[in-house]
Amino acid sequence: MEKLDKKEEETCYAYVDAEMAQFEEVAGTCSNKDNVDEHCCTVRSVTIGLMYVIGMSYLQQWGIFQNMAPFIASVLVIVSSFPLGHLWTLIVPRSRKFTLKEHAFILVMANVAYLYNSVFIYATLTTLKVLEREDANFAYYFFFVLSIQFLGFGLAGILRRFLVWPCEVIWPQNLPLIAVLRTFHERQSSVTEASYGSQHLSLIQKLLNNRLLFFCVISIIAFVYEWLPLYIMPILAYFSWMCWISPSNNALAQLTAVRGLAIGGGGLSLDWYQVTIYLGSPLILPGWALINIAFGFVLIIWFIVPIVYGTNIRSFTTLPIGGVVSTEFTALSLVTAFASFASITAVFVHALLFHGIDIWQQFRTKTLANMGNDMHARMISLYKTVPDWWYLELFALALIVACVTCDHAGWLSWYYVLLSLFIGALFTLPFGLVSSITGQLLHNLSVYYICLLIAQSLSLQTSAKNIYTFIALGYVVFVQTLALIQDMKLAHYIKIGPRPLFAAQCLAGFVCSTFSIAIRYMYFKQGKKTVNWSIFNNTKLGWTLLNDYNGFFNGTNLANRDLLWAFLVGAFIPIPGWFLSKFKRFHWLNKLHWPLIFVTIGWMPSIVPAGALFTWLLIGLIVYFSFGKYSWRQRHVYLVSAALDLGLNITIIIVSTAFKNKNIAFPEWWGNKNTTVYDSCEKAVQTW
């Protein structure tokens, strides 16, 4: 056989990468080749990784006390650590080439610190803020936070066989990061360039064929543009353009505005930050997942909510249809609360019906080598595995520390600690299956609400420290586990060995917890006050669960018992689709995903306005039907997603540190004049 030259060999590899992977999303992004002799855990990768863990820990704790908290996202870690790795090669004698595995190893360590930021934003920050009212010992804080870190880590390792090893759990959130990593480390010629030569390509073709240049150009464009909505022209963040047609029309405002129902696209957002801050990038989701959410949005928000409003249940017509009213449910907030409760039972029934057989088979699987013919599983099985008992012992030790710390400090009795952890662990597998397949729901309101509801039923709401500790141990461990599993899948695709991965996450978790809580405690002793607060308590449902001591379903809240029907609806609604999907004519119904629909809708209206969700769907569907459904363009779509996140992240860091936190405002003009109503549509939240 005639030997191929280098360019022909690279062209062949481009075809091989597309043909041999089982899923198109993975085929277009993840390599099917591995060099087992390539090291990942080196002095260089550990040192740089610890630099990011410590630096990000400090930045995030400092940001808690600022008006606008800066952060370092995963894609910025990739871009900024790349020159550091090569600088190490130039400075340190006898250094090997900076490899992709080392780069990914640094990312995995840094992601623990990025996850820590999310943990504090959603619940632990709230917990510590309440606990700080007492002059608690530093040791209590330290062991409390450390136990939360390692409870999630231990549970993540136990669930590997279900949420990491199978090829079906692709974790789309990782694919943009892998695309960027390969772009920096691989210099493959595209098939088009190899066939026709670069001199015959147009400027656009050259840009598309040079992935690194393509990524940099999109990042620069995003960086420049985001200055407009974030600082210069905030009106772009949310604008209800239909309100401009008839500013005094209440009906038009409440039906079409950003904070209304956004019917017909009357309310939009032109800010990538506002669109993706809670839902993530719409570009990474599989097309069927986007279609599910769009179907649910139209059905629930544009049809069911107006019907509920028109029936005038609870005197809804005296309130805005979609606005946030702190003392009463609106039509939109009641329907979305119903959806949040329905998702709790729907996710279990969906997992049982559609994934029950797979879960049982994976439960019986003893080793990674027995996972079938998935090429990534076969390649990673060549490395020394981590026994399950390592994770079990770690989980048991963290559990003992959590029980002793919380009980001894008087924050929560040890038996309630066990209950809260059981709740978090119970939801991890079913919601993990949803997140790993759809790319959504890593954070969701439903589990947070169920923790609040159970805490209230146990009469814990009479003590703020009890209820917040219960939430931290239940909900935060749930989120922590899924985020660590997501990183395990990233290492699975990059072929980082299980034991180096175990060491990386353990070391990063310990260092991050130690530095973060030390910095937090230091600020507390200095008398600084927290500016950022938990966003989950801004919802009507969350606020009621936290503050109504009479009970959510009792006394003045007796009408809320109607929401209990949501659990029955959620348990029933996946069954017809599953049954009909057994028939060939209705086989497409196996893609109907009610848990995904319910949880996404549950973000509305307080946290994600209707206009933001509509814009999110619009972007995702346009990109999918234009490019995303073609496997040969998927890596470019993922690069665009990562580039937009990178440009946004750099802009946020500069704007927050140099301007917002120093109270330096942009000169007043019509683009930033209206600061009291962020979408310039007051009628959307006013009564008729």
C-alpha cells in the first residue's frame, strides 16, 4: 500500500473523526485517537492548576462584596492557561511540550473553583450569611464547606457507571470546551483546503478553515459588542419593542413585553449575558431538546397562562398577567410553580420508562471495560481505574464530618443532615440523566423548592440557620455532584486517566475550600457586608416557602393545595408518549421530554423573563436549522458558543472591576437614561 504524505494523512484523519464516533455531536468534536504515553498530571499542570484554583477562589470571594461580581469562566481558563503552559516550556529546563491533556488537567482543577462560585451564589452563600449573625468558630465554617465539597465528590464517583461511562450521556456542555482545546493544540488542515489548496479559497472559506483564527475573530467581535448592553447602552439588555407602538396599552404590554408573555417576539434581549446567564448557551443543545423547550414555551406560556388568567382564578385579572408580585401569585408565576412541582415526579417516571433498562444494565456493570463497543470507554479502560470504595470511603468520611459539624454547631440536627443529603442524592441520577443528554438543568429550581417544602413541613422554617443549612446540604450537594460528573465526562473524552482525575479533583476541592472560606471569614471579621444575595429567593414560590410560617398548604395558603395536583400530573404525563412511541407511526414521541420542558419553564418569570427565554430559543433554533444539524459544521457552532462566552467574560471582568464597582457611570444619553424600568415598558407589571 502506498504511504500517504502528511497532508493526505491529516485529511484522512478528518474523515475518520467524523465516521467512527457513535454520536454526531461527539464525532464532530472529540478525537477517536489517544496517546497513552502522553502525561497529564505533571509539575507544570498541577502548579498552573493550583494558581487558577487559588486566584479564582480569591476573585469569587472578593466579588461577593462588589456591585457586579466578576468571574473566570472555563473557556477563559483554557485561553489564558495556554500561553502559561508554553512559557513554562521556555523557562524551565528540559520541559516537554505542553500537551492537550495537561491543558485539560488544568481546566478540570480550575472548574472546581468555578463550581464553588456557583455553589455560593445559589445556596451556601445564603447559608453563611445567615450563620454569620452568630460569632461562630472558623472551624465550623471550614468543616461545613469542606464536607459539602467532598460529599458531592464522593457521590459523583459512585454514579460514574450511570452518568459518565455510557456513550449515550454525552454532556453537551463539554463539547465547546473540547473544541477549543483541540483548536489550540491541533493544526489539522481541513478537507476543503487539502483538496483545493488555500490559494483557491475565499476569505470566508479561509476563516472557516482556520479554526483558531475563526475563534479569535468571533471572540473579539463579542468582546467589543458586549460593551454596549453591559455599560454603554443598557437598553439593549431587554427591550419590549411592541410597547413603543402603543405605550399606554396595558393588554399589549402584558402580552408582548419581556416581563409579560413575549407573544410574537414583542420582548427581546440583545445581550448574550442576559440570555445565557442561567440557561447556558442555546448553541450546545441537541435540536430535539430545543424543539421540546419551544413546544413547551408556546403551549404553557402562550396558551395555558392566558386561559388561566381569563378564568380569573384567585382574582388574577386584578394583577399583571406575568409580572412579579411579592405578596400574590400571578397567572404566570402560579403556572410556572405548577410546572416546577410537576417536574419532580415527571423526572422519575421518565427515567424509569425511557432509561430503566439501561440503568439496570449499568448497575450490573462491574468495570468500564464491560461498557460495550463505545470507543471512548474502550480507550479510557486501558488506564488504571479508581475503585468504587475510594469514593465510598470519601463520602462516608465527609458525611461524618457534616453530621458532627452541623449538630455540634447547632445549625442542624444530625438526622436532618442525613435526610437532606438523601433528598439531594435521590434526585441526582434522574436529573443527571436529563442534564447529560440535553445539556440543561444542571441548576434547577425544582430540587431547590422541594428542599424548601420538606424543610417547611418539618417546621425548620422557624430557624433561619436550620432551613438554610438544610438547603445547602441537600440542594448544593445535588448541584455539586452533577458539575463534578460533568468534569469527569470531560476527562473521559480527553482520555485523562481516572486516578490523575481523582487526584486533581481532590486536591483542587481541598485547596479551593480552604482558601475560599479563609478569605470569606477574613472579610466577615473585617465587618464587610455581602452585596450579592441568593437569586432563588426572588421567586414568589421561593419567597412564600421561606417566609410563611403558617405552612405553604395551610391557613391563609389553603388555596395552594391545588398545586399538589402537579405531582400527579407530572407522574402521569410521560406515560402516554412512552406508550405511543412503541408504535412505528408515533416513534418520534420518544423524543418528547416533559421533565426538560417543566424545569425550563420553571425558571420564569422572576429569574428568566419570557423575553429572555424567547430570545434564547430563537437563537438556538435559527443556528440549529441553519448549521447545527449538519455534523460537518458542529465544531464551528461549538467554537462560536465558546467564543461568545469568552468575549462576554472578558468584558464583564473589565466593566465590573474598572467601572461598575467604582461607581463610574457612562455619560447619560437616551440609550442608558431609563434605569428604573429595564425594558422600558412599565405597563407590563402594572395592574389594569
